[in-house]
Amino acid sequence: MSQTVPEKVWTIVVAGGSSQRFGSPKQYEALGASRVLDWSMSTARASSDGVVLVVPADDAATEHGVPGGATRSESVRNGLAAVPADATIVCVHDAARPFASSELYRAVIAAIVDGAQCAVPGIAVTDTIKVVNSAGSVVATPDRSSLRAIQTPQAFRASVLRAAHAHAHDNANGRNSTDDAALVEALGAAVIVVAGEADNRKITFPADLEWARARAGQR
């Protein structure tokens, strides 16, 4: 009788950016009694067998994390190098999304257990989207019914994520990707979209932090 090998799930929480658009390191901003980073780490720990935190190099020692790189992709690769070799599923989550739920982790992980190589959360796009050229002229209006705004955590079969990042490292076009699923797509592997969450909002600008603090106060 064959036995199913148990999955080992690790999560990389990416908090290595300089937050240039925000104006200060948003991952350390207060959110209720904790920080943005702490909210993301708490859910990742509850949803995984282990967590690797990636932070700016100067903060790695104090935050007990892995030093980030010059780009997001490099930061993820640094985190991936710290994930144990026997991990079978790896999730990647942006620390700037503090309200991703344990249920969302379970959804993307379940998709991998069921055979997907990559699973990402996505929500329907409600605005009309225009594709513009470098001159600002509209060149296309995609059907928004087929569009999804993609979130994290994104889950991957570990071997596929490692292969995707190795391939990206050797190709200039993939060295600074903002989406790990896109690197998997570049390998020709399928990416499955599961239902995302409206509250899984990314803190990008100060107004987003104001919203997050109000949201945290409701809990």
C-alpha cells in the first residue's frame, strides 16, 4: 500500500523593500498594537510549517530575517535560499498585505496539493482597463470579465518556484519581476487563480495605511 508523503509548507514573507512610493519603511509602521510586518508574519506562521522573513540588509540581525536584495526578485531568491530543501510547497507573501487570512493561505495551498504548480489569489477588476502606448494613446480595451487583480500569498510547488527563479536569474527580463507567478508562466507552467479577498489590500500609499489602521481597529 502506497503512503502519501506529507507536505511541508514554508512561507517567504517579503519585507525587503525601501518603500519609495510610501515615503518610509511601511513594513515597520504601527498597525494597532503591532506593526504591519507583525500582522503578516503572524498569519504566515499559523499557516505554514516554517517562515523565512526577508528584510532590508541593515535590519536582518534585529528582525531575525534574511537580507533582502536590490530588487524584489532578488529578495525572494535570498529568502528561497533559506527555505529547507525538503519543503514541498512554498508560499510567497508581501508583508505589505497584513490582512491576508489563514483561509486564503489554505485555498492556495490546497490548489497545489490538488496538483497545480502555482496558485494565486485574484479579485475581479471593476474598473475599465485601457492599454496605452509610450505616447499615452489607447491601443486596446481588454474585456474586464477576463481580468483579475492578483494578490499574495502565492503558493508554488517548491521545485517549480526554484526552477522559475533560477531561469529568471539567467534572463535579464525576469530579474526584477514584481510577480513570482509570472516567472512560473515564463517556464510554460500553468497558474491557477483562486478567489482573493477584498480586505487583502496592499499598503502602498499613506492613505492605504490610514485604511488599514481603521480596519485593524474593527478587529
